[in-house]
Amino acid sequence: MNPRFFPFLALLLAVSLTACVSVPPPAPPVPAPARVAALKGPTGLGMLKMISDAPERFAFSIHGSADEIVAGLQGGTLDIAAVPCNLAAVLYNRMEGGVRVIAVNTRGVLYVLDTTGSVHTVEDLRGRTVYSTGMGTTPEFALNYILRQNGLEPGRDVQIEYKAEATELGTLMASGIAELCVLPEPYVTTVLSRNESARAALSLSAEWDAVQAEFGMLTGSVVARTAFLEEHPDVVTAFLTDYRASVDFINAHIEEGARLSEVYEIAPAAIARDAIPRCNIIFLDGAEMERNLRGYLGVLFEADPKSVGGSLPDAAFYYIPA
């Protein structure tokens, strides 16, 4: 045999062996975890068990302001997020690509604090000045609605002074400048712990229920980007299942919830321990969510259409799994 034939024979044998080897197909890519955002406050408290358990399919972040979350949703760097209910409607109406609401998580966290001991009913606010945060947001709309339903006109019968920061109101109460203020939890508990003369005189949730029996005051919701929801409905379903369990756990295990609140820097444990029972952390989804939220947003729309983005969201806003 011609010696020059051996290299060719070796090459032919190698090619034949390679053809006989079964090459497995590439493994499918591991899906990236859904990016979930919560706010420092009741919405964050309700997610603490989920955050602590750290399921691999979710990546959590906790934010100090809703503006940060809006930027993440608009930029596509967040998939699921807790936001105020009226902001969910605004995003649905105005954000390119849109969002859908998948759950309601907070029923009402606003209280009237009083350092005088003279306020026991809404009528007792007549002729008084009330300090509040949240001009143009839920605190303003809820307070105005309750005042009007009790025959008091904001700005005429009750003067309302708005401040940008809840912490500023605490300072005003401690200094004696503000005798009455509207604050959300956990700031309520912070003020009560630092000012012995302050007390939670009125729960705006309870006062709302007294004048509106069909649906409660709903302050917090969870939305998903529409594109993400359409691409990953199974992930959203898993999120809702885990989130319901997390809410149930935090409400039933306040000590552990308070400990986790400090670990994840939402509020010190001593504050969270007293705040959690007053936070009205709930879980509503499906048809029950739609019925309650549709009614609540209707009240906001009547007060100011801009509060919900100019128009009431249509049925597509509410995510109800088949």
C-alpha cells in the first residue's frame, strides 16, 4: 500500500467515527427569575416571607419610592411590582405596553393622629387644621371623600396642610406645631412610640366603611407588565400562590414578620411588631379583586379623573385567570 495513503485513511476513519457519535441537543436556556419590586411599607411587609424564602424564580428588590418602581416598569427592568391602586390605573392608561393588576394587597393604612385628646369622630375635625402627606394621591382622595360623606367640605370646614414627607409630620407633631395629622403605617407607630401625647384617633379605613358598605378603601395593589404576563402566565400564577401564602404567614406570625422587617430594612422590629396589625395587609385576586377595586377607583375618578390617569380602566385591566 502506498505510504502516502495512510494519512488519508486515518482522516477517513476519524470522520466515520465522528458521524457515529450521538451529539445531544443543547439544553434549553434557564429562564431568568421574574424581577419583583416592593415598597418600604405594608406592601413590602406582606412579601417578607417570599423574600426570606428566596424562591429561585423570583428576584426581589425593595424601593423607597413609587417613582423608582415606575421607572423600572417603564424601562422593562421590573416585571411585577407593588404600587398604590390609583398608580396602577395611571400606568394602565398611560404606560406604553401597559400593566395589568393581578392582586390587591393593602386595604387601608391611614390614620388620623391626635395630640389633644379631642377627636373621637369625623365631626370633631370641623374647624380644625389637619396636616397630611400625599397631596394628589390616596391620602388626599380618601380624606376628602370621608369628610364630604360626613358633611364637611375640605378647605372650608376642615383646613388641610400637605407636607412632602411623613417624617416631617412626625417632627411637627413632636414640636407641638401639628395637633392633628394623617399618616400611614408604619409611620403611625413611629410617631406613637416617640410622642406620648399622640394617639390614633381615627382609622380612615373604618370611617370609609361607615359611609361605603359595598367596597373598602384599597391602598395597595400588585401589577405585572402586560408583555411579561402574556409571555409567562405560569410564573404569575406561581407568584400569586406564593404571595397569598406570604401574606397569610405575616399576619399570623407577627413576631417573625417584625424580625424579617428589620432584616430587610423595611422598619425596625419594634416598630413593625405594632404596625403589622394596623397595616390591613390582605390578598385579593380574581373577581373579588375586580369588584372591590373597580368600586374604589370609581370613587377616585369622581373626585379627580387625573387620579386614575384620566379614565376608568376597562375590563382588560383586571387579570382574572381562566
